[in-house]
Amino acid sequence: MRTAVLILILFTTPLAAQSVEERLTRLEQEMRELREENARLRRQLGVQPSPAAAAPEPVAAQPVVRPAGKDPRLTVGGFLHAQAESGGRVDARFDESDRVYFRRARVNMQGGFAEHFDFKVEAELGGNTVSAASGLRAQATDIYAHWKRYPAAQLRIGQFKTPYSFEQLYSDTLLSTPERAIGIDRLAIGRQLGVQLMGDLAQKRVTYAVGVFNGNGVNTSNNDDDGFLVAGRLAATLHERGRLKWTVGVNGYRSEDSSAAAPPEAGLTGAFAGTRHGWGVDTQLFTERLELMAEYLRAGYDPSAASTRELDTFYVLGSWLVTPKWQGVLRYETYDGVTASTDAWTGGANYLLKGHDLKLQLHLMHSDEGDRVVARVQTLF
């Protein structure tokens, strides 16, 4: 019995020796450390501290970006195309100088509301041009509002790509070649200001888009006359099974103009006045590893006081995913203008470090005019 009492005294004596003040001091120190750890985690996460939270030292408020609209869904992103080129002139878009530059530098904001409205605002900071340019300045690419209450009948208003040419509509970040075919650049009508009706039919196996546009180019609010450029596209999935998908598309446009732009190869001087029109067909075959694309466009320019000019272009492109990261690419293109024609090959490899989010491209472009090596780093953010 005495032994048990002695053992109990030995174990309880250190605790009894600690004063109440010492215990309180230790608890306060632990609470301070916990509060400091909590404040540091909030700063790292960018979370504002609660007004009721007490801290031993004042914590500077962190800047927080908040949408001003009600019930928002907002995302901020963009992509960069850092590019290096060396060699001769392949087609009329290039010169013979070696250079390093940003082919594209895009920043965008996208969002929407519960009332079935989406929007997009995108700016180009890199010039968005193949030809050499100085005095680069920021300019708008896409600015539009999109109402999508009914999948079969959606409405878009603003500045965006017109529904003409598959390769033009195909995203810049998904292209397997560094540049689009020259004929597509010349004959497609690009981004315009206008209104478009679009939708999906037959369980998304058929898509359509038809719109009216000013017809005077990107970042131009002017309409040169009282008429509009009308463009439309219809595309269908003919076969889809597993990862195999075969699609076809047709598109066209028409415009009456008093002062519009025409391709240099049309052989027209000054602003174009008259009727311009175009049509095209395309097809695509996608599998898990293979991509095959082909497209034909034809455009006509009927000046008010001159003969009709007809131009056309065709390309066929194939890419093969050799491994999950390595992709081989080969394209043949031809472009027949009035004053100049181009036949060119593009071949190379893409290394998909993180899919299309981080991609390296190395390609050789060849034509009768010369050869050019193009290297690009693509990063999405």
C-alpha cells in the first residue's frame, strides 16, 4: 500500500509543481501559433480573413478579383505561340528574313449566366500576322454574346469567325501545322461583325450556321453599303463508331460591295466594288491516331467595271499519332489566283508534352519559291 502511494506521489508531483500561470502561458503560446498558421494558409489561398477572426498581428488584405455581374460563371485564359523561322520565302505571306516573334498572344475572358447567355471577350497582343510588322498593338479577335436556350436554335451577336471554311473555323490551338494553307487565308472571309443563327440537329449529327455580317473585315464597325454579307455552313456526321468519326461540310457566302477588300492575287487595284461570292466543300476522318482532312474553296469577284476573277484552293492533310506524344504531319496545298499560283508541301512533327496545352512543333515548308523551317512552342493557360 505504501509503495502505491509513493508511486502516485512521484507521477503527480511534476504536474502539481507547474503553476496555473505556466499552463495558461503555454496554452496562449499554442493558440498564437495556430492563429499565425491559419493566417499564413489564408494568405497563400488568397482568402480574406473573417472579420470575427482575431490575429496577434494585423494581416494585409489580399487583392481579390470578383465578377461584377449577378449569378456569374467566369473564366480567364489564353494561349501563346512563340515562333522561330529560318529560310526562304515559301509563299506571298512570308519574306526571306530569319526571325523570332510571337505569332499569337491571346488573352480571353468567358462566362455566362443562368438565363442561357454566354459571352466571350478575347484580345490579340501579338499582331496575329505571318508577314513582318512593326508597331504591334492590341486588337480584338472575338467579342460576342451567345444565347443558347434551345440547342437547335442559338443566337450569337458580335465579332466572331464567319461560318465559311472548315480550316478557318478549326481552332488555332488544335491545328497540326503551324500555319493554315495560304488559299484558306486568302479566300476565307475571317472574323466579321454580325448576327448568326446556329444549332445542332438530329442528336448533334447535323450542325448548321447562317449569319449576316457587315462584310468589311475584323475590327471594322463600318458597312460600306446598305447590304450585308450573308454566309452559311451545313455539316453532318456520316459515320461515328467508337473513336472513328467521318464528317462532311458545305458552305458559301455572297456580298454586294461598294468598298471592300479582295485578295492580292485577284489582280484588282484599290477597293473592290461589285459582287463577291464563294462556296466550298470539305471532309474529315478522325480515329484514335489518324486525322485526315481535305477542303476545296472557290471564290469569284465580279467588279462593276471589269471582268470576273475566279480563284480556288485545295489542300489535303494527314497526321498520325506515332506515340501518345509524337505526331507526324504532312500536307499538300495548291492555290490558283489570277496573278500568282502556289503549290506547297508542309511536313514535320509535333511533340505533345501536355496534349495541346503544351506543344512543340517543328515543320519544313517547301514550294517552288523556297524552303522555310518553322519552330513553335504553344502553351495554353
